Amino acid sequence: VPIYGGRLPAGVSLGEKLYLTGKFMRGTRGKIQCRMIEFEKPSSNSLSYGKIVPIYPLTEGLSQKKLRTLIVNELITFEKNMKYDIPASVKKKYRLKNFVSSIMEMHFPKSFESLNESRESLVFEEFLSFQYIHLSERRPNILIKEKRYNSSNLLEKVKSSLGFELTADQNKTIEEIKEDLFSEKQMFRLLQGDVGAGKTIVAFLTVLIPCESGFQTAFLAPTEILALQHFYTFKKIIKNAGLEDIIKVDILTSSVNQNERNYLLKRLREGKCNILVGTHSILYDEVVFKNLSYAIVDEQHRFGVAQRNKLLSKGENVDYLLMTATPIPQSLALTLFGELDLSVIRSMPSGRKGVLTKYKELYERDHCYRFLRSRILKGEQGYIVFPLIENTDSNFITLTSEFERAKKDYFYDMEIEIIHGKMKDIEKEYIMKRFNNGEIKILFSTTVIEVGIDNPNATTILIEGAERFGLSQLHQLRGRVGRGEKLGYCYLIIHSELNEIIKERINIICETTDGFKIAEKDLELRGSGEFLGDRQSGIPDFKIGNIVKDGEIMRKAKDEMRELLKSGKEEFVKENEIFILKANYLKKSIIKDE
């Protein structure tokens, strides 16, 4: 058979057997032809035939055969010298393969079954290393606390005065938190739920347990707008229950003047304030509680671990509840919050009509604006959200440019206003108060309204440049409407050319209002770094594991590491020195959330 144009390759004699690797095809006159990529003589140590072989990315002048030879030589050296392995108890429990042999198998597996087993072992080891870093550094030792709460009578009294029934998920979550509060161990719990699922009322009701026993609670919010909203909501609920003489709620933000601040701090030290709602101002050293026993942090991803620990240091063995309105897929929750117990509220309060979502292209904007105008004329309110306040690129529609145009063309006879993150807190507070009172009919906004803003009369939201937002962010923005008894409307206005990628993402929002499904898809499409934002990612660049596809392994790794650390971090470190050393290398790739 003529090869190489009739010439034999160097080192090959006529009549020898060769194994050829290449693309075979039937040529003229029925002959089999092959554009040969590489060849190898029969051998018991062959790297390229008779087995599953790796295909590596190559650079010019480097063949698969040569690279395989280099790698197999390195693996032989690796096998002789590497003493590292997966912690013995975990390896035995889950029948994991030896770390070194798993590495060998990933390159030159004996079978596909063996390849899958090796990959699973390495993913488990990688996730276990991550959970060691996460749990040993982020969660303080579980502290024993003395029994300090007497009863939950106030909770039941306020609950019966609400005027509406809590959902099954809300009641279940309250029971989970109650069990933690009445236990002898410090609570460390994450409460997550979909937009409008009623997390805040759950958190507030549990605050009444410390109140009843004479202890104080801190309620930390990321923005002044949200803090004020919580403050007024709590005051209203307490008043309706006839408890304003028993439960005292105060608010502390940067807008509080010095005289009010001094008076408030004095009340706090003396224990005359039961619940302190506030922003980062609560974290200052001058803020001293008489007996803080419960801390709640709203929208926890806006705060770092150091801020959390600063808050916890203001009391003794403080029970801790973190809340988020951003639905986080379970796989990611296990990764980010492995140190926390998890409560989830999925069901919506009864009476909600939901939100109808549609996407429109740029040429259809006029219809959207006219529709919003028609809803305002019916006595309702709405939002128009933009990705940018202003931009030097005059071709892109921005908040400031469109506000003036819309005021002139569509809303000339209506009260409309702009709100965005660069404005002073006192100015934003004034605007939101007028909007909630119904004086302002439409808010032109950036994503400053993304979380927590609750106006049941707002029924319509237009999201300009919707393709520039993540799916979870679009879902959060949509959650600003449909919070009352009227049907909500959300128009996603696409500014870019509508290609298949944009259409796929936007269709997900239009087809479902399940925030957890949307978040799972968002994570899958964008990856954890973009989904969370690099600053608070806290997730390393895993070499093998995938937190979406390997979520069950992450769950097992979290459970196992929590058990291993129960006997004491020092003992675990002593028994697994090399494991800890390797974990610390992984630690360097984690983006800090401080």
C-alpha cells in the first residue's frame, strides 16, 4: 500500500505492521485511503491505539503522539513521588479512588466507567478542599448559648392581627427559625425566597421572640430606601397589633442628625430600643447595644464577612439570619453559603394576580409608552428602568435623555420623576415617599429600585435595553409590579438586534415567573462569576468540578466537611496536613468578598 506518496516514513520497513490514526475514506476504484495524521508500531506500551486515548490541544510542531509521551513520563514521576490523597474517612465512605490513580486515569483511562469514577473522585476532592476553606474561615465555631427566650406569645398575637394568612412556606420557615432561637446553639441561617414571597414579614415576626424576653435585635439593610421601608412597615404592624407601648423600633442611617443620633444611641445602650433598623451606620463602634441577641441582614450579598462579624461582635452568641430576595440555585447556595442552614420560601401570598411579561423591539417602544400611559389614567403607577444614567454614546438611549423626551411626548400632564444611585439619600427618600403616597405616577429609574421597593399600586414596568441585564436582575425588576390585587405588566424593550442568543435569554423571562428556574438558567448561561459579580463571587476557578452539573457532589462535600470540623479544626489539620496545604493553594484563587 503506497503511503507518503510512495515513500516509507523513516524507521519503517516494507511489510511491517503499523497502526494508523487518521481519517479513513473510500477512494477511487473502491480502495481505502487515509490522510494519515500519525502512525505507531505495535507495542504493549502503545499510547495511541487499542485503548481510550486523550486528545490534547496542540501548538505548531507538536503532535499528539509526542505530547502523550511527554505527559505519560511526567505521570510516572508524579506517581512515584506524590504522597497526597483524599482524607481517608471520606474516601472510604464514598468509595472514592486514590487521588494519584485518578489523575492517571483522567489521562489514560482503562474504561469510560473508570474515567467517570476518577473524575467524580477528583471533583469530590476539589469541592472538599473548597468547603474546608469556606467552612473553617467563614463560619465561627458553633457556639453554645444559654436558654434566653421565654415564649413566642407576642409572635402569635401579631400574626393573628395581620389581616391575612401566611403561606405554608412562611409558616414552615417561622418554625425552623423558632427551633433555632429556642435551641442551645447559635443560629446561622440563610432565608431565601422568590420576589414578593414575603420574607420580610417572616423575619419580623421572629424578631418578636427576643423582644418578648427583653433582648434586642439589629435589622441591617443595604440602602436607606430599604431601611426606611422596613422601619415604616414594622411600625405599622406593631400599631395594628396594639403593641406600640411595648415594642420600640428605631432607625439609624447616615441621614439622622447628630442630636437624634445621640438620643437614639443612649436609648440603645439603656435597652429602651427593642429593634434597631438601619444601614451600615449600625456597624460603627459608637453603636452599643445593651443586650443584642438577634441580627438580621437583608440582601446579604451587599455585605462582606468582616461586616457580618462586626455586627455579631456587638452581642454574645448572637443568632444570625441572612436574607436574600435573589433566588440562588441550590448548587450555588451550597457553594456560597455552605456554612449556613437554609430556609426557602417558594409559594406566593394569596391574592396575587402575577405579572404578564412580553418583549418588544425598539421600533415598538411607542406602544409600550402609550400602554403605560393608559394604566396611569386608570389610577395606577409604574416604572421605566434604564441600564445607564447617561452616556457619551449618543446612539444609546439613557435615563436622562429619555426622561425629558417622555415628559414632553407622553406624560406631559402627569407627575413623573427620576431616581438613581448617584442621588443623595435624603433626595431618594423624598421621591420614594411621594411615589408611595401616589403623588408621583411614574419613576424613571436605574436598578436602584431592583430590591425591596413595595408599592402595590404599581402595575406596569418598562425595562429599556433589557438585553443588557442578567436574567435574575430582570426577574428582580419585574418583581416591583404585580404586588397587589391587580395584574402586573412587564415590557422588555430590546435595543440591540434580536439574535438567537438574546431571544433565548429573553424568552426564559417571558415564559416563567419562577425565580429559581430563572436563576438556574442564568447561572448556566453566564457562569458563577458573571452571575454574582466578581467582587462578591468568592468562588475559585474550579479545574474539574462544575457547580451546576456537580451540585450533588458539592452538597455531600459540604456535609462531610462540617462533620470533619465538628471534632475541632486543629485535630483535622493535624491529621490532614498535605490536604490543608493543597487547599491553601486553592484559596489564593478565590476572589475575596471584603
